[in-house]
Amino acid sequence: MAAMLRRQSPSRWWAAAVAAAAALGLLGLLGAQLALAAPAPWYYWRSTIDNARVCAQTSPGSGWVQDSGPFDGPGCQPRPRVFILPSR
């Protein structure tokens, strides 16, 4: 029985090492995806029924068409411009 346990322990160790490597690989891929994530842009949407406009990141539903290009800021506001003036 002791000889049988000695034969199985390297394979169990190997299986645990492979599982740990797979888990670390998946965590690495998840971390890369989170690092590249960005918020969704905002758009104006126009109703095909009464031409009402609404600002949202996704379509409010059927009967709405996209009415503008993407905005970076929330609430369809343009991204604030920051001017850096060099000091003399």
C-alpha cells in the first residue's frame, strides 16, 4: 500500500500544479481585461414617434434611433478640456 501511495503522489502533485497554473493564467487574463475596460459612450436618441430626445448609453427600446455621435462625459456632456500653461 505504501508503494502505491508513493506512485500516486507525484501525479497528484502534478495535477495540483497544473490546476494552480491554469488558475493564475485565468486571473492574468481577467486582470488584462479589467485594465483595458472603459465606460460606454453616451448618445442622444430620438423617438420615431414624436421626435423627443433623450440622452442614454444604450437604446431606450424599439422606436428610438441614434441622433448624435458619442459623448465621453455623462449626460451627453463633452469631455472638459484642460489647458496646461507652461510657467516661465
